[in-house]
Amino acid sequence: MSKRYTAEFKRDAVALALSSEETVTEVARDLGVSPEGLRGLGKAGEDRPGRGTGRCAVDNGGTSPQ
């Protein structure tokens, strides 16, 4: 059974990962989510037509390479 997170939690989790000096794995552990799940939250916001390469912003310092 997958967990459902509020939009606020998702937004705050990605913002924390982007602003933290910790790794995605460390932030995910602190939040009680998997690193893959946290990366997925970051990718969901970046993976839109015409936006970057679809790479995860969480692993990429908040920017998608052009």
C-alpha cells in the first residue's frame, strides 16, 4: 500500500531537499520517505513538456540542465 502525502508535504519536502546541505538520502531518511520517493517528488515538478531534460531537480541543485 502506497502512502499518500499532502501537496504541502510534497512542496516542503522538495524545498527542504533543495535548500539543505545534506544529501537526498539523508533528507529522505529524516522525513521518513525513501530517497527514490523524494526524487520522484522533485521530478514530478520538473517533468513537464518543454521543461529541461526531465532530470530530477532534487538531485540537480534545483535546476534542470538545458
